[in-house]
Amino acid sequence: MGESWSRNDFIFLNHHLVTFSIFLSSKITLSPVSISTFLSFRFLHFSNILPFQMSTSSTSFIPPTWPATVFYITSIVTLPLYFFVFICLLRLRQISKTYNTTFYTILLQHCIADLFAMTFYFLIIVARSISFVRQFYYEYQDYYIAAAAYNHIYYTLYIRCTGIILLSFQRYLVITHPNSHFTDRIQAAPKMYILGLYWGLPTIISLVVLKDTNFKYDSLETMAVVAEQEVIQRNTLMALVVVSTTCVLSSVAYGALFVFIRKHSFRISKSLRREVSLALQVFILLLAFFGILVYYSFQNYFSQTHNTGPIYYMRGIYPMANGFLSYINPFCILFLNKDLTKQVIRSVSCKKLKMSDAQVSGIALNSTKEQRKDLNQVTF
């Protein structure tokens, strides 16, 4: 990072201050020229270790510990719950057509992305508190370990940004244009196409980040990742652009959806209300991305202005912000997806999962548009 003082720098400074005090207290008489030469030599020697921009506020922005505490407490409660909801959804997809629709295919990928982001964070960041793991990571940091500790932040972010865009536009299409040919093609899209789009697009975007390997741990004790200032500036700006684009595109989809619901509120059927409820579930996820947008706005501003202190402070907030982005999803599912919640409760109570595909209009994909208009069914 180049803007923080090491312990050796302070030892070096202390040595010269002591030397200078001895010089002043000595009874040796020197000429003004000699004194000037001494001071000039000492100042120039010390100036070699000064940072490019010495931040007097860096000590005022010590990374807070309370966000990490909130993150760990939340993880203890939410991570097992998330895994349980995820496994329940996998089971339902094995026995019911209801949960094999495009919406649930995308939602499942979003769950996998959240769990992948959190699991990888624990493995590459939290696990460093274990002595032998820390020693292993430090010894083999050149084998993309230090790079992964930094690059995974942006890769997992871009994956989830792709997910929220796909979910938002899928909700918009099936509610506002249930009978269009384009919606039919999306609802009938093979799962492998959806998986390829969900994971392929963010991977391509992330190649800019993933190609960087020039990262080092500062020491075995702290294991803080040291990155070049240019890399930090580029990645924070890119993250801000991606998250901003995500929020704008998803907001456009939901703005149009809101207008449609207001115009047709007098004739919303039961099946359409179910679709709107699922749209509300995705909308709450979108609000979490607005929170991340604020985070990266500050992070980008501080990195562009070389304000080192606040950057470290924002890094301290990251675990809580990242956890909020992922951990909100299972609660949205449980509180806003009544059908899936009932199945989760039955699974918790060790009851057999009860299936009913009567509400899935995806079964009616081969029917005529006129029949679907009469049924007023829309696909998940």
C-alpha cells in the first residue's frame, strides 16, 4: 500500500532523534555550516522512508472490530439456516415441477453463489486465525493464495450482481408479458443455458480482476494483503460501475413492474398475486445491493483520493456488508415465499414433502395463449 509506517521506520526515526538530541547536548562547538550539513544529511536520509502522502488521520481510522463481531454472530445463526433452505430446495426440485421453473433455477444459483461467497471467505480469511493454516497460506502465498484472498471479493460480488439482474427481469417478464413469445422462450430455456449465463457472464467480467497476481501478505502475524494502489483504484471503480449498473437495470425493471401492477390492480388473480409475492422477495434482495452501492461509493472515493485511513476503516466494515448481502436471502425466502416456507416447515418437522403442481403454469407451456388468458396463469 506504501502509505503506512512500519515498525522499522519508527525505530529509524527514534534513532536519529536520539542522535540529534545527543548532538545538541554535546559541548562540541561546530560552525553553522557544520550544523546545516548535519541537519541536511539527516533530513534527506529520513525523507527516503516517508510515504508519498503521509496521512495524519490513519491512526484515527483504525479498522473497527464490531462489524466482524456482528458478522460472526449472524453467521452462527444464518449460515446453518441457509444451508437447510438450500438443501430443502434441492430436494423439492427432485420431486416437483413447481421448483424446476426458470425462477427457481436462477434462485438456486443465487443461493449457491451466496454460500460459495461465505464459505470461501471463511476458508481464505477467517481460517487464517488457525496457526498451521496461517503458516501454510503465508508459505505458499505465491500460488494464488494471497491473490485469491483479494480477488474473490470482486468475483463473488459480480456473480451475485448477475443473479439479481436475471431475477429482476424474469419477474418483470412473467408478470407483465406472460403471453409473449420471448417470455415463453425464457421459461422453456434449458437449465444448462441458464447456468452458463449465470456463471459465465460474471466470470468473463471478472477476468480483469482474476488475472492480477501481484499480492503479498505483509507479515505472518497480521496476514494483511498488500496490493498495488493502481489495482485498488481500478477494482473499486469497476465494482462501483458494476453495482451501479445492477441497481439501475433492476430498478428500471421494478419501476415498470410497479406501473403495471398499479394499472391492473383491480383484476389481479390469485396466481398473479403469488408472482408479485415472489417479485417482492427479489426486491428486498435488490435493496441490499443499494447498501453495497453506498459502500463501494465511499471505498472508491477514498481509494481515488489516496486517503489510506478510511480505506482501512471501510475494510473493517466489509465482513458485515458482505454478510448482509448474502444472509438476507434465506429470510426473504422464508417470509415472502409461502409455498417454499411450508415445505421447509414440513421438512423441519420430519414430515413428507407435500407436492402440488396445480399452480404451475409452466405445465401449460404447450397450451394456447387463449387458454392461458382464460386461466390468467403466469409462469414462475
